[in-house]
Amino acid sequence: MLATKIINKLMYSGKRNLAQQIFYEAIDIAHKRLPDVVDAAEIFNKAIENAKPMVEVRSKRVGGANYQVPREVRRNRQQSLAIRWLVDNARKKKGKPMAKRLAEEFADAYSGTGASVQWKEQVHKMAEANKAYAHYAN
């Protein structure tokens, strides 16, 4: 189920077969980069788990002013944000095949580093900085 969501996010112009090839090749490459991991599926499961945000900021208009209000993120949105960040950050890297870029992003997120995990930490910092406006959340 999770693999299907990642493949759907990878897919361009309805080319599912190509997206599946890229995804499974990325899993193989990431599994070779992390030889201590027994199961290949564990790599992308843990990568997504490490990239899931717990809180995010949402804009709220109160009395003519916009406030960045920190809110908890629902479980399904956490997952979709993590998948989006992993795929988008892999796409931003240039000069390599997509499978290699995605594999690097999976491996980095698995080990707790990488652009997707940094993105999550940045979102958490913004939420922490705007904690004073938490009372505006409904």
C-alpha cells in the first residue's frame, strides 16, 4: 500500500510502469548502500517514518492579521507529506538517474539525515517559534 503511494507520487503522465521500475530499482540500490538492513521494505518504511512531521504551521486570519498557528498533523497527512518531501527532494537533485537520487534520499532519510528530514525539522522549528499563537487553533 505504501509502495503504491510512492509510485503514484513518482508517476508522470500516467507512466506507471516507468515509475514502478524507478521505485524498485531505488529500493535495490538503497538496500545495497545499507547492507546491515535485512528487509528492503524496512528501508522506505523507516525513511518515511523519519520524515513524518508531528506538527506544522497553518495560516489563520484573526482580526486583519495573519498568524502562523502550529497544529498537530493527522496520520494520513503525515504520511503524504513525508512521501511528497522524499520524492520532491530526490527530483531536486540533478545529474543522476532518478532511481539513484531516490535511493540516496531513502538511505539518507533512513539514517536520519538528508533533505527530507531537514525539511521536517525546519517545519518543527517554525511550529516551535510560533507556539505563542497556538491558542488560535480550532
